[in-house]
Amino acid sequence: MEWISVNEALPEKDEYVILFDKSLSLVHEGKLSCSDYYYSDRVGYSKKATEDDGCEITHWMPLPAPPKD
């Protein structure tokens, strides 16, 4: 899988994906709101995804398929 720039495409609404936070050099699992660049994880944490707020989501990729066993 390849990283996708948020400038090229955004994930589907409510789709959980892998997110890259450039400002912290961290990877998050969550969903990215296309309209306001918020991301949230499965336990309900939500963060504004802008550099001013200490978070800058620049890339994403789909989650891998779960194991078959």
C-alpha cells in the first residue's frame, strides 16, 4: 500500500484509515472528516488536524485486511 496525500484524495466518510501526522511524525488509526480535517479514533478521541493545533495530517492509507485465521 502507498501513502495518499490529502491534497490528492480523501478517504470515504466514516472510513477508518491510517493517518500520518507530519508535525509529530506519528501514525494514527482513525477517520478523517473531509469537511473540516478532524480525525477521530475508535474510542472517540477527536483532534483538529491542523498545524496550528499541533497536528498536521498530510497523508493516509487504507487499513490492511484483517487476518483470515
